[in-house]
Amino acid sequence: MRKDIADSRLQFMTFTKVDLNADYSDATIYWDTFDPEKKESIDDALKSVSGKLRSSLASILNVRHTPALNFKYDSQYESELAISELLDNESKKRKSL
């Protein structure tokens, strides 16, 4: 599918998780990037290619109805960095005592 989507704004993005609702009519697709400054442009790109992505999925999946795609930023990486910084700061404080 990556070959079908030629939007350069999506180069620094990865899908992290997909949640389907009970009747498989909606899919929430979580994504992340290692460059937080590009979040807005990536979000715009995903919105603009969502129809094409859904069409690609329809051709790959053997299902009657392809789910609607909803994209959501996954802040896990940023949360991990914040936790890591907190732990590092606490460790430095303890060493200085």
C-alpha cells in the first residue's frame, strides 16, 4: 500500500495500532512520527489520502464492506520521552545528594 500513496509528507510516519469497532464498520488507525514538528502536515496528508487508502484496503481485504478510516495521533513516543526525562532528572537529583 505504501507504493500506492506517493505523498512525501507520509515518509516520516508509521502506523502503530488499529482498533476496529464491533461490526467492523469503523477503524481507528493510530500513527506516530519521530519528528513532532511534522504532526500537522502528516495529519493533513492522511486526511487527503484516506479515500485512496480505503480503496486499496478494499482491493486487498476479502470483506463485504471496507471500514471507514479514522486517523488519530498516537503520542506514545512523546510520552515515553517525557517519562524518560523525568527518570533521568530524578536520577541526577539522587546522585547529587
